[in-house]
Amino acid sequence: MKYHISAKTKLLCLIGHPVEHSMSPIMHNAVLKQMGMDFVYVAFSVISKSLKKAVKGIKALNIKGVNVTIPHKQNIIPYLDYIDPLAKNIGAVNTIKNEDGTLKATNTDARGAKDALLNAGCKISGKNIVILGAGGAARALCFTLGEDAELLTIANRTEHKAKELAEEIRKKLDVKVEGYSNNPRIINNLVKKADILINSTPVGMFPDINQIPIPESIIHSDLFVFDIIYNPIKTLLINKAEKVGCNTLGGLDMLVNQGALAFEWWTGKKPDTTIMKNKIIEYMGHDHVRQ
């Protein structure tokens, strides 16, 4: 199927800072080309002080759909016209649709992450889940997993942010959730009792691939370890967890799932997620994907 960028081509994009590591343009343009759709997807690096201007630009340039990544998932909300109930509850958005100049927002991270975990054979119900980080992605994870978990624990470098998020989730969901600092003594005790460990921080992300968010000595074989980072496909945390016998999941499936949900919302068409996933793996130097 022929695919040309013309004066009629419509624009989809990602905004965040930094964005150079993003695989979103790779996977979205692959399925746009495969489906013969007259769109192109690009990434814009937008610093925090330019965020309001960038949102005005979405309307001015008639950009049809936008993904939002670090550090704007929460701060962008006041500049948007409509936030759906899920995203409002989470307090963070990652997807915007421009409907005739009205910017509507949702959060596809939540469903994308939960589907990825369930598809990987991870049992969530009744489990003790520890989430590292308290940013936009952590919020989505907490709200989508909290209702099923026996105990949800947020461990963050800044303790008061973990406690604030825990209190907010308790009020909205009426679930058992706690917030702590991620200092070595506390994180050791939390991980020891955990069934599922999720890293929602950028620690270990390209280019700092030799970093790990917790001491490797506390990783135990009864853990299911989920790292939402997808670049590299296998982080140091995932590699160390596999060495001690953990079941693991990298961030690629969450990325593809949330991207597919966004794509369908923008265009009304379901993309082929296998093409999206394989294109990223091919781009990153891998030649196969486990189905």
C-alpha cells in the first residue's frame, strides 16, 4: 500500500522532555503505513515552562492526537478542556484527542499496564504489590491495580509524595495502601514481603542502563518483577531478577498496549499490536519477539 506524506497529511505527536529515547514514533508510524492512513507521528521535546504554549500549539496547528510523557502527565491537566473520569481519578493523563479544537484527555497507561501483567500470567488479586515511584505512571498503576491487591505500597525517594499519593488512593478507592521512603532499610523490608515489584521510576532507562532502582541483593525468587521501562527492552533490574529465578515483564507490552488504545481513540481503527511490537524490537536491534 502506497504511503506518502502530503499537504493533506494529519499530525499525531508525543510531547515530553526528554523524548529522544521514545519508541512511540516507531510503532505508530509502522501501523499507519501498514494501514495506509494519511497521518504521521512525530515527537516534540517540550520543557516545562513551555507546556502551556505547546498546548495552545496543538489547537493552532490542528494536531489530531497527542501522547504525553514525563514530566507533563499531571501538569498539563489545567490546560485541557475535558478530562475523562478515569484520568481525573488518577490525576494524570497520557493521551489527548483534538476534537474540532476541544482537547479531551484520558489515561491509557492504566489499562495498558494491567493487560500486560495479566497477559504475562501475573496474578494480581490478593497480592502484596510494591510500586517504586510516585509520578504519573505510578498513579495510573496504583489506581488500576489497587482494587485487586491485598496491599499496595508506594516507595518513593521523596517520602511525603508517597504518603500523599497513598492517602489520595485510600480516599478514592477505599483500599489498603501505604507510602514510604525508599531508603535501603525500608525498601529491604518491603521487598522481602512483596509478591509483585513494579518499577515506575526512570532509573535504568537509556542511556543510564547500568543503574538499578533497588539493591540487587534483596531481589528474591518469589517476586514477579515488572519494570515499565522499555528502552532498553531488558533493564538491569529485569536481568538481575531473571538470574535469581523471578518471573519478569519489561515495559514494552505496556507501551504497545497503551499506544494501541490511544491509536484506536484517535482514528477509530484497531492497530496490529504485533506489528507495533516487532517494529520496536527490530529498531532496537532484536530480530524476534516472544508471542
